[in-house]
Amino acid sequence: MKTISLKIDDSIFVEVEHIVHNLKKPRNRYINEAIDHYNKIQKRKLIEEKLRHESSIVKEDSMSVLKEFEDIEL
């Protein structure tokens, strides 16, 4: 496990302290879980962007092939 120094806004820190107290969970565990959750969201967004890009490429090729088939039928 790595140790980092983190500067956090006072308002966020107060909110975290309140939540971890109510959850009866160590602050470190809570922050690790929060970062893990945020990483999963960001990975999902990156995959979504990649899929959108690749879908647009495939769409262009599909439309081109469809046009060729339409031209053959005429």
C-alpha cells in the first residue's frame, strides 16, 4: 500500500468526517472506496467514448456498403 499526502477542502473534510463517523468506518477505508468508485466511473466514460468513436467509424463503412448494394440492385 502507498502513502500519499492529500490537501482536501475544509468543507469536504468535515463532510467526510461526519459520514465516516455515522458509518463507523475508518477514514482511510472510506477514501479508498471513494477513489475506487471514481476510477470505475472514469474507466466507464473512457470506454463509452471509445465505443462512440468506433461506432461512428463502423457506421460510415456500413453506409458505404449499403450504398454499394443498392447500386448493384438497380
